[in-house]
Amino acid sequence: MSEVRVDPWLVLRTRSRHESVVESFLQQKLITSYLPKCKLVRSWKGRSRVVELPLFPGYVFVRPTAAQFESMRYIRGSCGLVLADNKPACLPEKDLESVKILVDSGISLMVDPEMTAGKRIRIVAGPLAGMEGELVSLKSQDLLVVNIEMLNSSVRVDIDRDAIEVL
């Protein structure tokens, strides 16, 4: 019985604001790609419009076959694959499926690469101003859970996003 080989998902970096152009060129070359987008309301000159923006600015997910790797070098607006140990970094299928489910759900999405669990933060406003801790989780867009180490134990505090800075 022969094993079915599935090409892995990779992450292609793009020039700033070239994600859609890159996706279009990938589709022209018949390279499987996915550009997750989120809808945001933007205001210009007193008018509000709903715009679709990349969920992960500067990146497009690609799934090239071995024969398509060479043609990926010549995609206008691309900056090359994200590497890990000098090899293209593979994105697990389940992670990409999770992104697709989130995008397809229609809920309001926002990616903030600065606000990830494990980051060291400093509280800059309120009664705890000056204290440092570790970001544990994001409860909502405006509420964070911060772990503050005191007396060799931890105290969890819910705090507004505006009251902290990432170190």
C-alpha cells in the first residue's frame, strides 16, 4: 500500500500591502494559496466603509507541489518563504483549519502580534502602575489576564489593554 503524500502548507512573506497581489499571481500559476481576511469598518472624510484586510499582514499561506517551488521565486510582491532551520517552515494543517473556521465564523477578528501569552508586560496606568508581569491570556479584546509575581507566588489580575505596555 503506497502512502499518499500531501504537500505541506508554508508561509510566504509579502511586501507591505501586497498580499492580494501575491495571492492573485499564485492563483495564476495554479499554486494553492489562502489569504485569510477580516472585515473592518474604516472612516474616510466622514464616510464609513467596510473593508477587507489581511488577517496576518505581510503573509500568505501556500501549498506548492514540488514542481511549483521554482516558479514561486518569481511571484511579484513576494519576499520568500518563512524559514525554520534553513528550511521552509511548515504550518500544521490543523492550525490552518482553525484559522479558516475563525474567518468563516463571521465574528470580529483582530490579530495583535504584540499581545501573546507569555510576553512580559508593564502596567502603565491605574493603581498597579509600574508593576511588571506576564501576559497569561486575553479574555476579550479589551481585557487581559496578567500574572504578577509577588512574594514567590502569583496573583492573577484582569486589566484593560490600554493600561499595559509590552516590554
